[in-house]
Amino acid sequence: MARTNVAGKEVSEGSSSVLAKAIKMLGPGIIAVLSWLGAGDLITSSVAGANYGYAMMWVLAVSLLLRFLIVNIMARFQLCNNQGLSILGGYAQLHPGFAWFLFGYALLMGHLTNAYMLKGAGEALATLIGWNAPLVCSMAVAIAVWLLVGRSIYSVIEGVMKGLLCLMTLAFLALAIMSGPDWGGIAAGTIGFSIPPDQGVHGALIVAVSVIGAVAGSIANFVLPYVMKEKGWTGPEHKRIQRNDLLFAVCVGIIINLAIWVVGAEILRPNGLQVDTLDDLGAALQMFFGPTGWYLFFVGAFATLFASVAGKTTAFPMLITDALQHIRPGRREKYGKTFHKDPMHKWFLLFVLITPLIWSLPGMPDFVTLTIAVNALNIVGLPVISLGLLIMSNQKKLLGEYRNNWFENLALGAATVLALWVAFQLGSELLG
């Protein structure tokens, strides 16, 4: 069967239907990638590129690989365990201490990650409208996000995120291509495995830790399993579409992170520009596209930051509520498995959305410094998260044939060791 489109051309209904179904099924990955991608990637990748060129590209490559492995194992555990456990339930059945740790860690990181996201979104909005009131603009963003996610309108969030992801990707990809990336330098940096001497305000080690924290160690990696549940992906039959969806999300992440890094290395670094504010990144686009490029950057930056706040405000309260219900099982018996029915869910949502506004007050750390510091702090939780995941994803009684293969076990073990080593090095440098 065929139908005629508005241009008078015949289009296959079958192929159109398949395409529509494919696009519809890409929801959880889009939500997840925009919970991952935001100020953390925007700042850490641009600072790394501007200060160190491609010398630390290997850090990004390793982090993205670890992110895929960690999140894929988390998603598979939730889909395939024979007791219907959520990802946090998997941790909690190992030891109650995991639930307590994730409850406190999610509260802290939900607050801090939204802190720099809201701060950045407010600054971007204030710059776009020409009003020197970033605090008021941050408050406006928080109110808008509350109206969007407070009613649990998943389909609306999904549609908004798809559009904003496309806008952000095109903006940075276009600039990265026009800047003429040094592919040889990228390849050399990817296999270089070295930490260069400190340059600029932010040291090489803290930047490397921030990249690892923003990508591999982020607690936002817990987002996908919860969004899958919202989508209705709940059993082993969804394992294949989940993996493909995650591959799509990670590929988008590679493109965006690489594009941002190239902008830092090919435009900011040669022109002696440091990434101290969002204006410094806007200047990069202005060099190539004039005033239009400047507006393109700030619209894209605001879109990214707004979408990231929305994604985190959607997912973090679910993780926190889940942790609370494993600490206090009676709450799950009383309110069921729908997190929104637990009255505390609303308060957790308000906590991760409203309390971060204190970081937008005058006198608080600047946006770039706050972003790098918070993402570096993510490394603290990575050893606990990866070690717990390594144990529970090898439990035969829960997963049977869906247990880890040898490569996944090796990668999780390496992630634990890497996180411990990086945390030790960072601590030594700070104390020294």
C-alpha cells in the first residue's frame, strides 16, 4: 500500500509506520542522554579541550565505554531479575547499607547537580533576554520545570527532550565540523593515557576527574532503569530494544562530547581563550557565525541546561523514593510500587528543584568552578556503585543466563580500581 504526501509523491505506508514506531521507541534513551548531557559535559569537555587540546581524549573514551557497560548492566538487571527488583532493590538485597548510601548520595548529588544546572540555565536565559538578573531567571526555570514535571506528563517531557537534543547536537556539531578537527591528534590523545602538566586555572587532574565523574561516575546513570519503567519496559523481552536504545543514547553522547571537545581544542585553545563563563563558549561560535552563532550557542546552552534540569528532576526523586522505601519497607506496602503515590516523592522533587537555588545567590562559586567541582565529587560514589553492581549482576539465583560475561566483570572491576586510584590521587593533590 502507498499514500501520496503533500508534495504529490508516493510514500510507503509500511515504511512510514515502521519509522514512526522506531522513533516512538527511542524515549528512555533520549530522557537518559539529556539527564547525562548538560553543563557537566559542556564545561568539562570544553575546559579539557581549551586547556589541554586532545592530550586527555583517552579519559573521555574510557568514561563513555564504562558508562555504556555500567548502565547496560543496570538496565539488564532490572529487566531480567526473576524477583522484579528495581536497580536499587538489587543493591538493597545485598546489604541494607547500600540503600542508606544511595539514599544519602542521591539526595546530595540531586541537590548539587541541579545547583549548577539551574545556575547555568539562569545565566543563559538572563544573557539571552538581556536582563542582568540570573537569580530571578534561575527561579523562573525552576518554576517552569515544576509545571512540566510536577504532573508527571511523561509524553510531554519526552517530546521536549527530543527537540532540545536535536538543537544542541546540531549547534555543536556544525561548529566542530567547521573548525576542522585534527583527527590525528584525536587518535593520539585517545590512546595516549597521560596526564599533561597543569595549564590554566583548573589543573589537569581535577579536569580529568571531572570528566570521569560527569560521564562514568555520575549517579545520573541510574536514570535509565527508572525511565524504562515509566515507558513500560519491564521484562526480558525488552532487553534487545533496551540495549539498542542505550547504544543510540551513548552514540549521541559521543558525538556531542566530541564536538564540544573539538570546539575547545580547535577554537578556544588557539585563540588563548579560557572557559571561565558561558560567554567564553559563546565567543567561539561568534567567531565563526557572527551574532547568529552567539545566539545559537546560548539558545542551545539554555535548551541543554533546561532539559537536563527537567530530566534530573524527573528521575532523582524516583531513585530517592525507591531508596527510602527499601529503608522503610512499610511505605511500599502502603503506597504500592508507583513512586508518585508516596507523599515523600513530592517533597523530594521539591528538594532537588528548589534548594539548589541557593547556589545561584550572589557570592557563591562561579558556574564553571561549581560544575567542575560537583562532577569531580561524583568519583566518590563510583567505587561503591561499581562494586555493588559487580556482585549483584553475577547472582545466579536472580539472573540465571543473564549474568555478566567475563568482559563485563573485568570492566566493572577496572572501574572500581580506577575510581579508587583517582580518588587517592585527587586527595593527595588537595592535601599536598
